[in-house]
Amino acid sequence: MTVNTEPEALLSHLQNADGSATFSYAGYTVVGAVNGPIEVQRRDELPEEAAVDVIVRPAAGVGGTRERHLESLIQSTLRQIILVNNFPRTLIQVILQVTTVPENEYVNTKVVQASSNLPILPVLLQTAVLALLSAALPLTATLTSTSLAIIADGPSKKVVINPSPREIQTAESFHVFSFTSHDELILVESEGNFTIKEWDDAFVAAQRQCCQPAAAGDGDILMDDGNRAGVDLKQFTRSTLEEKIASDLHWK
């Protein structure tokens, strides 16, 4: 299986959802559906804002602790960009179905499982945002996400963007960053052992991919400037929406 180095997205293709999106990147493919604002059960009702419910379904089997952790991270992030105050006593439901994962993700399960919660998080977040935009729900901003690993490279270390499962296994640390369309950091999750300098270098590499180009600081951390580092996710989100709007208005 060839890992797709360029992101791909399809919007509004599910007929029975208010908004939908399929997003593929870094070997993952996720289908997202959004319904809302809809009626909410009394026990979940919030008097002054909408409740946000996120459901993550794995590619195989049933969801477990891993999916519940991802749901919690995604829900807390989406609540920061959705204008929940516009829809009190309602529910906004986001369903994310994983359909494809990179090959060998579960090789050496014991090692991978320890850090398997975070690698798929950027694709889940990107799919959720595209589905929300497809549903025309008001947002304060969009967001873009990326993952990075810090790997030993001889006497120095390098930052690898969108690392493969095997690179994650050998990495000293793994990081996920999410930025809003205003270039503000909205989510960061890290695993492993790393120094403040290494975290700063990972932040610069993530900012370069998700926001405006940022100059890398001097140091002993090298940047992996291969194909995986060349994708402008912010521009990708913008161009995807522009194509969708142009298609919707084509009949005029």
C-alpha cells in the first residue's frame, strides 16, 4: 500500500447527514458525518449552549478505551471553534468512521498500542472540521492538525512529519499539534521523552505545515524536508471549500 503524501477530501457525499466529508492523508482514511442542531435528550441538555457529541468508530471491531480517549480530545477541541451559544438546548453530533489505516500499524502490537491513540488524531480532527463546514454550522475558525516524531539520527535528532508506524515505534517522542485558521495553537498532545528544545523544534515544524512558513531555529535537531513536510494544510482546507462552493453555484 502506498501512503498518500497529498491530502484528499470529498464533501457532502452522504445523503442522510446534514454534513459529511471523507478525508485521506498519511495512510488514513476517515468518513465523517455531522447532524445538528438536533433535539437532545433531557439529561444531556445544556440551557445556554449546544451539546457536542463525538463518536469514533474503528476500522475493525468495536470501540474501546482508545476511541473514548480520542472522542474526549476531539470534543473539547471542537467546542472551542463551534458557536455552541447559537444553539441552546440542542445537540451537534459528529460521527467519525475510520475506514483505512496504514499497513503494519498493528505490527508488534505491544509497542504500537502504547502510543497508538495519537497518530490518527490529526486526520480525525481534519475530517470533523470538513464535515462541520459541509453542514454549514457556524464556526469561529477552522483548524489544521499534524503529527510529528523526534527520531535519533546518529549524534543528532530529526523531526519527522507524519511518521510511519515503524518510525513511531523507534521514535523517542511523538507530538500532535492543531492550529486555528488564525494561526493560534488550539491543541497539543505529546508522548515519550523530550526536552524543551526538542518540543520547540517540533512546534516550529508543525507551525510550518499548518500555518504560515516559520523559520527554523538553530540547533542540533534536523528537519525532515521530504514530501511529507511540503503540504500546506491550511491552503488545502481553503481550496477544498472553494471548490465545493464553486460546484454548488455552478448551476447559476
